[in-house]
Amino acid sequence: MKLLLYVAIVFISLNSNAGVNAKNGNYFISYIDVIFNKAEITRTYNSRSTEIGFFGFGWGSGLEARLERVPGGFILKHNGSGGATEFPVPELEKEPESVIPHILSALSIDSDSNKGTKLRKKLIEDYESLVSHWLKASKNEPNIAKTLKSIPTDISIDETGATHEVYTLLSNNNSFEVREQGKFLYKFDKTGRLVGFRQDDVHIEIDWTNYPENLVLFSGNDKVSIKFNRENESPLIELIKAGGKQAGYEYDLEDPDKPLLVYSSDMGGKKYYYQYDDDYHLTQIGYEDGASLVVSYEPMTLFTKVFQDRENIKMYEYVSKKTNPNLNYGTEYYEYDDHGLLKGKRFVEYEIKIKDFGVTYIYRTKTLHRGIEQEIWFNECCELPVRFITDGQEITVAYGNTKKIERQIKQIASKERVLNFSYNQIGKITAVEWVGVGIIQYELDEKTKKMEIASETDPGLAKVVAAALQVDLARYEDASECKCRAWR
């Protein structure tokens, strides 16, 4: 795909990411429909999503990113594909009890009933439940948002996202910006609607003037036009046009509350066919060559049970057995090849703890895979891994102690060695020290714009330290499934 990025607009539909989240049984798959001046238009399916996006029920896209004020003193930045970043706003009061009557009313629940009394108690004690019920209520009664105090102007708030980026939310009277490490990332209008974004230093503007008939995206002289199908109450993308070519989408509108994407054709001419079960969950994606991707779900929990693509079959079992009373639940999953032969088996247990306002986070995981046992502990602020024990060998990881650099590794320590890391003011790596062995310096390569080992560094020392660094980073990334962005 890197070769294609030199073209202003590329017409492809790539399965960029697919799999099952073993933590919650969620099946997900993403497709890149258009690469527009190096920026991507991506749609993502999330089997646990109840949202109706521009591509139908369960599908979302970055075009649907938005800001939303929610109870508890938070602003949510929805990413358009099921995830969100929470920005705590100190100036906003914590109003759970005052909004609960409005939530119950919008959900048609009698506040004096047994159900209403139980739900009121749960909403006071559990922040995540409060927000989820608020979002459901706001769909039934959009004016419920007026019961919340408005977002103050001229705020500047830092928060760490789900994948450990540090975001800053800025506001003024007419718009909001979200920045990453101080660099513009998203722009929203005063209603919270996305009007601009950046990908790989390419700036895209979105013109909503003719919505819901169409949207227009601009980047320099390039333009993408998006036409909507208005047969359903929720606008659905029907055509995406760019450079004289188009991608098309068709829907099953039998249930207007849950429009289902059933067909798509990309700008390269590839066709995809989608099927769903009676609970509106995606169960099959068919390809032109007759192959298909198949997904099935547990009947009660709707967690993913089987995921089969062209090469592998993965089966998941969600079990209550525990090897430690402090661990909350476990997931056991099996991977088979296309001949049905077992390739691997993994058992993962999770310990969940609660932060302020009832927000939960993963404190510890325990994994058994191919006879090797591993435990990982995570910090509270960002769910970054801080300690690993793998087959009896322990590694600890320390991070920056300020909001701007708390996602960056400051030290990796093990029995074998201690590595210390230094960064410049904009977060780029400048030095790695192997305590007792030596230090290697990094400098900016003007051609690649990446930090490379400084030319004056002793080659022998650089080779030794760089080798140790790669080993420890590989351990970190493999064990935590969390990429250290400082090295990109």
C-alpha cells in the first residue's frame, strides 16, 4: 500500500484490520474504501455497537467523529467506530442525581417503580452505566442535552486515549479542536460536529452545507463527494465519488430502526456481500471468488464464538473458571488452520478495578499460552503495562511523570539490564542508556524525518545497545499488545 500513497486518490477496499477482542467478545473488521490525498476513509464494523452510522447498523466511520457533553463532568470525543476519549472538565459540576429523572423519563421508566429505584441506584454508583443510559435516552429525547450545563469557553484539557495518545481539547466560542502532542488532529463546530481532520500531515475539510443530501471533502485541489440514500430516517451513504470513479453501497431497510449494509462495491471494482443473523449481527462476508468470512456468536451473551477467514478458524469460550480469586473472568480461545488442525490454545483472565466516577479499567491479566504463564499489571491512568512476569522472569516499565509524556517509556528494567530513555520537548527519542554499558544518542535524519542513531556514536556500542533495545521492545510490544509510539 505504501506505493499507492503517492497517488492523490487511490481506489481500493482493503480489509485493514479484523479479529475478536477477547476481553469483551466483540468482533470487528475495517475496510479502507478510499485513500484521499494520503488520508483514508475507513468504515469499521463492531458487533457490540448499537449505533446506526453512515454505513448502517453496527458500522461506523471516522466521518462520524463528534464531541458530546455527558453527565459526570465529561466531554466525550466519539471516534466514529465505537470507541471514545473522555475529557474531564473541572468547571463542569458532577450532576448524576439531577439528570437521572430526565434519563428515566426519556426511557419511559417510572421513577417510583422497583425497576426505576434499582436503576437510579445503579446510575449513581456506576459512571459507565450512567453514560450508556444517557446516550440511549438522548436518542429518544434529543432535548435532554439541554438539561446539562454548557461547555465552558477557552478550556484546555489533556487526556490519554485508548491507544495511549495524549490528546488536548481546546475550545473557543465557535469551535473545538483536538490536538495530539500539540499538533492539530480534529476540528469540530460549536454543535460538536466534525468539520476538519488531519492524517499524516494532510488536512481535510468537510462541507456539511447540503447534508443530508451529500457531503463534500476537500484537500487542496482534490475533492471527494458523498451522496446519501434518504429512504431511511437515518441518512446512509449510497455513493462515494472521486476522480471519476465511485464506490457504491446497498442496504436492507426492512427494519427502519436497524438498516443493514448488504452490498458494497469499491472503486477498484471489487464486490462484497454481507449477511446478518436475527439479532442483526454480521455473520458472513462473501467475496466474488466464492470465498467467505464467517462469524457466529454465543446465543445468550452474543460474544463471538467462531471466527473463520480464508486461512484460520478461531473458536472462543468464555469461562468462569479462575486460577486466582482476585481475577474477575476469563476467555479461552482456540485457533485452527484451514484443515481443522489445532494451531494454538490460549487462556486469558482479567482483574478489573474501578477508578473515580465508577469508571473501570484492566488492572491485571494472566495468560496461559503454549505452556507459558504470563501476568501483566497496568497503571490506572492509561492502562499502560508497568510490570510483566513471564515464565518467572520479571520486567518493570516506568513512564514519564507528566501528562504530555506519560505514555512514553522512561525505563525498562529486568534481571539482564536496565535501559533508560530520554526525549526532547516534542517527545522524540534523543538517547538510550544501558546502565553500566553506555549511551547511544539519536538525531533527526533530514531525509526520512525520523530519529536515527547519531553518526558520531561508536559503532560497536551502538550495535550492542540497539540489539538489547530491540529485544526489550519486542518483549514489551508482544506481551502488552501495545505499540510504543515513540519509536515510529
